[in-house]
Amino acid sequence: MSLVEQTVFSVSEVNQLIKRLLDQVPQLQEIYVRGEISNYKLYPSGHHYFTLKDENGAMRCVMFKGQAQHLRFRPENGMKVIAFGRISVFPRDGAYQLYCAELLAEGLGELHVAFEQLKEKLYKEGLFDASHKKPLPKYPQRIAIITSPAGAAVHDMIRILRARYPLSKVVLLPVRVQGAEAPPEIVGALRYANRWKVADVIITGRGGGSIEDLWAFNDERVARAIYDSDIPVISAVGHEPDVTIADFVADARASTPSNAAEIAVPDQKELRHRLAVLQSRMTQSETARVQYQRKRWQELSHKRVMLDPMAFIADKRMLLDYTQTRLSALAQQQTAARKQRFGRLCASLDALSPLKVLSRGYAVARDERGAVVKNAADVDIGERIDVALGQGSLLCRVENRNLGGNDDGKNI
């Protein structure tokens, strides 16, 4: 058979032919494939591309954005999964691949995987840090409860709140707590409570159930709304063994909704007991203080100052007179002592006075300059000197000098 008699296909035609053949096989249109994810890539378009492999082979897979939006976990390399979808050929490349409609985590379950992945993500971002936890108010005036109005949990919380602390006002913000609509409603209620400051503390949660029933409180949007809340939030989801992402982010975690009501408010019985104890202590303290003041008053009432108020002034007057007398005597003693000392000093000065010496027959000679003449050599012959006597003075002229100290019979 010649080439002219043969039908020649283009590459695209062959790929389309193979695609039609594969699309006509029913087993390949709804097929489950188990394998390990590798070469995982998430494109900006929102499409997921990866390879499923086992010990002996590999298969290219794609999951478009529309189907990927329903994923509850983030695929990762090395994760064992079961992929559901159809096998067909991408005509441009001529390679067959699995078009995934669903992707299930094998082993632990997709919800558990999604829980652990979100938990790790928020932990790394710091949403669980204790430094971000806000303290609960001791005596809240208003309490907001964000939960389903039809559940038993809300009635238990309201009953306990009224019994423990009837002074607080309860504000119910009804939301759905299960299903796809639950997370947006819970987020909206949290934002509403913060915007309008409807309460001092918020309790959000629901009763127990399966992990699917509690999944609204594992939603990332709910977790971030709790973290962004300016009002302290108590998470009360399920029973004590149940743990959700909301429990890690909230400012306080309650094991049950009833426990949340107990945490949110004090017990009025304990408050009454505490007030009674304080009242008793105050009464005892005031009684003791009054008794002490009465005893003190009795002691003071017998003192002399209270019996005779002027006695104090009289004592001070006597002390003043005594002090004045002592001061006068001391002043007289000091004056007499100083007079005696003055007399002694005057006598000493009088004894040393040159006039006293002159009165005994001595004389003092002074030269023309007024200096005392102590040596005959200090004056010249013919010089005038002034001779002071005990009574009066003489103006003399030097006629001669005796420098040897013996009188030679010559007169001055």
C-alpha cells in the first residue's frame, strides 16, 4: 500500500483521537488513584499541579481553581493522598493526566491534616502567643454569647450566668455553628460586638459533636477574628477532649460551654461570703479602734492637764521666774567679775605708767624730733632737748656730753 492510499494524521489529530478514546472509557471518568504527592506547585491562577507516584510509576495531575477551593487542607510534597477525578489527554502536550475533582488525605484524614496545617501556620504567625492574651474582667457588666440560639449549650450558659452573677446582662448574638455559612456568621458577630462595644467579654462556641460538626471553629477566618477582637474572648467548643483552633487563639479556653459561663463571671455565693468576711474584719477593726480610743480618752481624762488646764501655764510661769532669777544672778556675777578684772588691769597699767616713774623723781628726755633720748651719743652739743618731769617739763640746751657713763663734773 502506497503512502497516497494511507491516511496521514497531524500530531494534534492524534492527540485528539487518543483523548476521545480515553474519554469513552467509563472506568477512567470516575477513578480513584492512591499515591504520594511530588513536584507540587500552586500557580497564581489558583490551579494546582503535582505528580502522584508510587514505587513503580508516576502520573501527572492537575486540580483547577474551582475544585481546589473546596480543599480543607493544603497539599504538600510527600503527603499520601487519594485523588478522585478523570483521566484524559491534554492535546497540546500529548500527555495524559489526572484531572482531580477531589483530594483526600490518606491515613489521618483530611480534616485532621487541615487542622494540623492551620495550627502550625497560625502558631508561626504568633496568634497563639501568651503575650497577646487579654485578661478577663473580674466583674463584667455585659456578656455577649455568640452561638446557635437553638442549641442546649446557650440555655446552659444563660442559666449558669444568672445563677452565678445576676448583675451582668447577657447579650445573645445568634449565629449558625455548623455548615459552610457558619464561619462568616461567627466572624460577623465578633466584628459587630467589637464595633458597637456590646459587651465586656465574649463567649463563643457550641456543644459537642464530631470533628465535622465543630469544623466552623477550625476555620482560619474565625481564628483571625478572635485574634483581632479588642474584647476578651472565651472559646467554649464541644466537650473537654475536643480541641479547636479557636481554643488556641482565644484569650481563655473553657472545657465546655457551661465551664465558659463559670469562667466569665464570679460566683455570687463566693462574693457574698467574701463580703461577709470583709464586713466582719471591718467590724472587728473598728471595734478595736474604738476601744483603743476610749482607753486613750480615759487615760488622758485623768491627766493633770485635763483636770487643771491652767496648771501647765502656772508651771511655765514658775519656770520663767526661776529662769529670770538665775539669769539676773548670772549677769550680776559676770558684771562683778569683769569689774574686778578691770580694776586689776587698771592697777597693772598704772604701775607700768611712765608718769608713775616720773613722780618718783625720774625724768624723760626727748630730742627735737620727739624721740626718747636713751644714749648721750644720740644728741649733739648745742641741741635742744625737752626734759619731762613728774610735774611739768624743762627746755634745755646741751652744753656738754658724758659718753663714758661717769659724771666728770660737767653740766648739761
